[in-house]
Amino acid sequence: MAIVFLESAGKHGFTEDDVIHAMTDKRLVRSQFDHSRAAMKADPTLWIGPACDGRLIEVMTYVDPPRDVVVFHCMALRDKFRILMEGERS
């Protein structure tokens, strides 16, 4: 399995190391949390976890067969996903 980090995932200043850290030390993973907006792409998975500096971030991925995980979005955790995460823990 390879992790592919698209340019769009870095536009909010987070690094590949931040993404790996968040995915490894995840607080929430929600598969197929939304429908794909790109034709022929799998529905995305949402990951919430800490960046290397401890800030919570949201990471969105999809699987590109046969086994690549494509990271296309990463940014500071927004309120709508913080609420989702907190609801999962209740």
C-alpha cells in the first residue's frame, strides 16, 4: 500500500508527516462519510487526528485500486467535524 499525497492536501500548510501522524493516532475514522464529487472515484473516508504539533486536523482520503490511499484534503478541524467526533464519543 502506498499513501499518495495530492497537492491539494497541502494547501492549508499541513505536511505529509502531519497526515501520517493524524491517521496513525486517529480520534475518528468515518468510511464513506460523503459521496465522491469526482467521477469514478471511491467515496471518501474522513480521518480526524492530531498533526505533529498536536492540533486536530481533518484528513480526507479515497482508495485508488488496487491499494493506494490518496490524501486529497487536510486542514485544521472544522466545527462540523468536531461536533461529529464529539457525538461519536457520547
